Amino acid sequence: MSVTQDNTCTSVDMNKSTARAEPEGNQPISLDTLPPELFLCICDYLDAKFVIKTLSLVCKAFHSTISDDSTWKIRIGKRWPKRYPVIPVDDSNFNWKNACIQREEQHRLWSNWKENMDHFVFREGLYAPVDVVHLMKGSQLLASGSRDRYLNLLDLNKLDPDNPNSAKDVRIWNVMNAHKGWIWSMSSFDDTLLTGSWDTYLSLWDLAGGGVPKSRIKCKSAVLCIKTFDEQVTAGGYDNKVYTIDPRVGIMAEKRYHKKPVLCMAVDQDYVITGSEDQTIVVYDKRAGSVCKTISLEESYAMSMSYGLGQLWVGSKAGVVHLFDAREGRFELEETYDIGHSGKVTGVHHSLGSIMTCSTDRSIKILQPTRDPDTITTLDVHDLDVAGIDFQNNVLASASCDVSIGIWKEKVNT
């Protein structure tokens, strides 16, 4: 409208006036026409997994903006300002998108685990403390070994949170007297499960064949730890020895570079790393065929370890956790953390999303995977010592002396 000098109003064509006020060719605002800064601001309110796996597929503009790794590095730094990863990485070889997904998922799941995770307690057919659990096949299968000499294989897909009796139906098979001594260690490759026992035998089981024993390999003492890599087996013994085993032919080599029992180990294409009751960690170079480093732990000895991503995490009898820089064969001690355990650290597992530990103090801790790691949550669900844990695909399993197995699975549609 216009106003004349005599203060009378004269009507005008409002449509024409409006058209002149709006620039020609102006398009409605939409996500794909927003400046990248505003688009990413909106993405901050969405889960990283949805943005990266789904939203990036909508159009080329979205994909181009979301594909920049620096976006996800900055996002992690804003949400969790402590140093991450704990060991410096070359950005060109590090997947920041995957790291962001895992960090957000693990934090979400465990910061309110009673809402986001289904928790099951398995006791069926268990008559003695459970010493070891092992997840396989993308966490679909769980094997357990206990002091009653029973070997159990569970199908975790059959667990139903709406059916309290579903835990009774998950067992695929159990082998009575699978060993003549306590079942203490486990590993696997393909369809083969390996178990080590105080009866001095390492046994191989055919998962596809319904638990039929494939072979038994006799060592010279109790088999306390087992790791597999490229179908080659490495085992640590109570006799202070490290055994290299080809499942097809048996023991290929025996080496003794510890003075007391070998309690834990980690293996990759380059190294065999072993922790012993003699308070040392030994790094054996597979290519050179010799020990390349011996690390002394003055206050205690290693009981568990987790290796990968250029990191070696070691849980000790003293209840602390050691972090080593494992890049390019360094294996240098970076930090020692008191994370709040009052007993031995019997298990440790680290990933891009979390650090998990268990202890004889009956607890399991879920920690942020950073320097000076904060505790996300503490699981106090067992009545006695937690002997070990395993984690795979957002499934956590625990072995306990209270004659039970703890199982945590991500709830559907959480």
C-alpha cells in the first residue's frame, strides 16, 4: 500500500509488489543448496552412522561434503577433547569416519546400557567357575570353557529378551569331559575352535560338524593362552614355553624366553608378544626369528593384553593398565593407568570405540579410548571374580567364577 499526502490510503497490487521484492530466479531453500557449514551444523544433531552410511548416498553434494575426513576428526575432538587416538596416527592411513561411528555407538550404548543393551545371564548346564569365553562368526556364536571340563557352544541369535527362558534354548552343543583338566584358553579360525587345558592338551573342534573333535595336540604343560594368525597357532605354557603349532602336523617349534609361566599373548604377521609371571613382556620378531625386545614390569606381571591400531594394552596383577606405543616395533611404555580396579585385571579389549577391562574385583569397566581414559560405565553384575571377557560387533561376553556367563547385546532398533 501507499500513503498520500492527505493521509488517505490507496490500494495497490500486492502480488506485483511481492514479486518485485523477491529476486528473480530465487529457489526454495533445501539441504542440498545450503552452504556446507550449515549442512554440517545440522548433521551434528544426527548420529554419525546415519550421516555416513545413509545421508551420504542421497546425492553427490551430500557425499562430497560428508566424505571429508577432517569433518569427523573435528567432530570427535569437540565431543571428546582428550587425546585420540592415544597413539598418534598418520591421517592418510586412518579412517576418521569409522572411528567417529564407533566412538558414538560405544558411548551411546554403554552410557545408558540398561536402556540400550539386552543383558542375559547363562547358567544352564554349568557346574563350576567359567574361566574363558570366546565370540566367533561375527558374535553369532559363543564358546565357553569351565572347571567342570564342559565345553559349551551357544547360538546368541536365539536369545530373546521377551522370553526369560530363551537362555535355555541357545546351547547348540556341550561336550562333557572335553578335557581332563580345567579349560583355560580359547581361539578360533574359520570353522575350527581351539581349546587349551590344564591337562596339557590343545584340542581342535569342528564347528560345522557339530562339535566333532578334529585333533588333539599334546604340549608339555598346561596350555594357558592361545592365539591364531593365518591358521597358524601360537600357545603359551605353564612350562614357560611358547609353542608354534601347525594344526595339520602338530608342534613345529618350542621356545623358552621366559623364566615363569606364559599367561597372555598377542600375535600378528610380524610379532609374538607374550606376558609372563616372571614380570616381563617379550616381543619376538617372527621374521628375524629372535627376541627383539624384553620389557620389565617392576611392580607386578601381565595377566591380559590387547594389541592393534599401533597400541598394546596390558592388564596387570596389580590392578593397573599399561599402554605401550607399538608402532613399527617400538613397544615403548607410554602411560600406566589406575582405572579404579581393586583386583587383578584379568581381561582387556581395546578398539576405536572403547577400552574394556575386567577384574577379580567382580567388575567390568567400559572406558573412553583416550589418554587418561574416563569411565563410561562400570558393570557390577557378577557375584565373584570376572575371569575374562570377549567383545565383537557390539556383543560383550564375560566369564565368571560365580558359575555364569554374562552376555550383553545391542537392543534391536536402539
